[in-house]
Amino acid sequence: MVTNDKIEEYLIDTTLTFEQVQEGMWLIHDEHDFIDNIVILHTPPVLTFRVKIMEIADIPEDKRQEVFTQLLILNATEMVAGAYGLEDDAVVITDSLQSENLDYNEFQASIDSITMSIREHYERIRNLWPTDESGDGDDLSGKELEDSIMGGN
């Protein structure tokens, strides 16, 4: 069984900035990729990764079905690991791994999959509704993406 100490070693090996929030729980800060607040929770025998993407309240009601449909399509066609879901009042990405025989490559692959999904899917999802007065749904800038993802955990 992989221990919390081993998971912390894996986190150190990633070279990502992280903090231990409590025993068996860490928070990754990856400002380089505009991904922040990836929560890792170890409740043996499961290791769970979770990151909040956006608040459901930020999605206009008339666009929610379209957004949720797109998330389901992405789950089936483009998610390498993990899945989009709804948790409380937010859209999240979660992934779970068995910690019994976990190795560093599996651990890193889960983080990479979440990061890649956010980079490749966020703007596509967010552009399903207009962001300005003209209603043309311009692409989000890097700063807007950073503020959206890094603002929530």
C-alpha cells in the first residue's frame, strides 16, 4: 500500500508547488498552466484528484443543458482519465486511483490528464455563452482563464 509519505514524494518529484492541507490531503498550485487548487485526497485504498472548473451559477440557465451535454460528450470522447461532474454548486474534474499498487507514472498521468483537459476544454465550454454586450462569446484571455480556475477550489 502506498503511504501518505510516498504520495508526498511523488508530489515533490512532479516539481509542482503544493501544500499539505491535512494528513492525507494536498493542494497543488500550478500557476504555469493556470491550474490551481487541484486537491489530492488519500483515503486508503483510494487516491482522489479533484479540481473545480466553474460555478454552475455562472452558466446562464438557458445554456446549462448545452454545457452539461458538451461535458458528457467530452467525458466519452476526449477525457484520458477522470471525468467531468457536478459537485455541490460547481463543475469539477475528478479522477480516482487505487493506492495499493500506485506508481509514480500513474500519479503523474492523472495530474497531466486533468491539466490537459482544462487547457483544451475550458475555453470551448466557456464559449458556449456570450461574455460581452455584443453576444459573440469571444475567447477568454489567459488572464480570464487564470482568474476563473485559480479563484476556486
